[in-house]
Amino acid sequence: MCERCRKTVPSCVLGQAKRRKLWTIPTEYHCSIVGTCLSSEDVAWLCRRLKLVPTADARPYDIHRYFVEKAAEDGPEARLMHKRLDETFAVAVKRFARETTEEGWMALWTAAVASGDVAAAYWGVLSHGAMPDAVRVRAFADVHMLSHIMGGENRRQLRENRDLARRCEELTARLTKQERAAAERLAEKDARVRELETQLATQRATPVVAETPNAPKAPSGRAPGQARLLRTMDALHRRVASERMRARHAEAEVERLRRLLDPPTMQNHRRAAASNTAPDTANTVAPTDLGGRAILYVGGRTKSLPHLRAAVETRNGCLLHHDGGFEQTTRCLEGLVERADVVVCPIDCVSHDACLRVKGLCRRMGKPFVPMRSAGATSFARILHSFGHDGTGEEAAHH
């Protein structure tokens, strides 16, 4: 409160006039009345009506002090403030005017504090001409302590907001860095995988004659070369498998960081989306063992991906995904096709150009291409089941 507040509070004698004008209320109460009962909108309204223009260096405290000083004078400022308070808190004024006992007034004040309607009740108490001293002092003390409590709470919230803003910036920067690093690693791995595939194709093109019990032995000069080629092929296979595993770990880390930045409501929407798609496969056939194969899913609906991924992983497989080029670039599509064992494409939920591109890549690389008529989870589950029958999913293409 401002310096006009004093430590002593004058007494009030029962039987005075029914209402007190603002300028007749003891000045010790004016600071708390202006600070508690007049909102910032009320102060702005008063300035407009009184045609007051604060200076450029005026602080909120200066404006508050001005109206506190004018509240003690019977002038246009005090009269306009009194009129504004009576109009704003007319219901509370009538409620306190109907009561005639100290116990009743005290009960009304206690209820107002409990419900948070302090400003209206405070004006009803102080503007009442017959209000006992005990009720006035109680109201003044409660408002005084509430100002301290609210100040401490505001400072705590400001600290928490600063901490949350700093944490959000750190997570955003970390996610951006991880996504950039993951994209660079994936690009490097795609280039390396293509290089290894080229080497494998070259090695496979070299004829290797299998030995039989009755067949003549190959010249001794070729045996060491063939063994070296076989060892090189085995090493290349192991390196390709290792690069695939590292790429999957990088994708999992990016997804974990994205979940940290999602607001709670977005995480609830994702869980709800996953639960809404679950019934589609409730009546499908029993899970089939995919034998660790990687399934590339091109296109489809993003909200159904968690359920599709769970369906593949419960069948001992791995799900790769590409949205067809809307959010992800088509540059990494070739690398994903090379890593996949089978490519699945829902033709009702992917662009025509993306479907033709992935089909051409599968034909060039000799990878099975399984088109789906529908992007539903049930159709996807049928295709997964068919992989256990013929190994490629060709049966599922007719569903």
C-alpha cells in the first residue's frame, strides 16, 4: 500500500448514515479501496472521463497515488470514483445494507472471502455508515494480507514461467539439432548402403563354381580368390545390417524428443487416435511371425502409424515409413526401399506420382511391391498374415 496508509484505524459509531461517500471514509482506507476495488479497466475509464493524460514516464504507482489523494477530496475525481464503485458493486451494497447485526455482516464478509468476491464485499463494508469497527478492521486486515499473498504468488508464477520458457527453448534447440544430425546420418548411411550394394552386386556377378565330390578341383590359383570374395560378401552383409540398426536408433531418438515437445493435449489426441484404430484389427487372424523382416509402408494416414508399427513389431518385424513426399523429401525414398524386404503402398491414400516412383524402385531393385486398395488397419493386418504363407505378400495384393 502507498504512504498515505497509516497504522491507526479510527472507530465507527453505530447509528451513522446508511451510506458513506468515498471522501467521507477515513483516508486510511483509500489506498486499499483504490487498489482492491478499482481494476485497471476502471482506472482507464476514469482517466478517459476526466480527460487525464498520464505523462510518458508515469508509473502505475503514480496513477494509483493520484486517485488515492483525490479520493479524500469532494471533487469530480472522488464523485466519479464513488459512482463507478456503486454501479459495479450494486448487488454487494444492497446485500450488506439488508443486514443489521455484527454477526450477520461478519458472516457475509467471511463468505465473500471464501468465494473470492473480495472487492465487492470490501466496498460494501467500508461504504456502509453503520458498520461496526470489528467488521471494518477484519476486512482491512484480510485485504492487507491478501495483497501480500497475491504478490508472492505472482512472483512464484513469474519464476515458473521463465523456467518453462527456458526449458522449452532448450528442448526445441535440442530437437532441431537431433533432427539435423539424424538427417545427415541417414543421408550418409543411404550413400554408404548404395555403395555397399554396388560392391555386393559386383561380387555376385563374379562366377563362383561350387565344388562337388566328383568334380575336378579348380586351379589352385582361384581358390584363395573365391574364399576372399566370400569373406568380403559376409563382411558387407554385416556392415549393412549394422547401418540399418543405427538408422533405426536415430529415428527412435528423434521421435522421443518430439514427444517431449508435444503438449499434453496433443499426446492425448495421439493415444486416442491409436485406440480408435485398434478395433479395426480386433477380429483379424492371429499374428504371423515375420522373421525379422523390414516392411516399408509408403503413404497412409499418420494417426494410424502407431498401431501399424505395433502390429508389425508384435509379429517380429520392423516397420519403416515414408509419407510419399508431402512432409518427407523423396530423396530418402530410394534408401528406404533398399533397406526394406517388402514394400506396401495403400493406393487410396498416396499420390499417384509417389506410387509409380516406389513401384519403379521396387522393380529396379528386385523388391516385392504389394499395393493395398485401402489404408485401413484390417487390410494391413491381412497383408502381414499373408507374409507367413508365401513370404512376399503377393496373396495380400488381391484383397
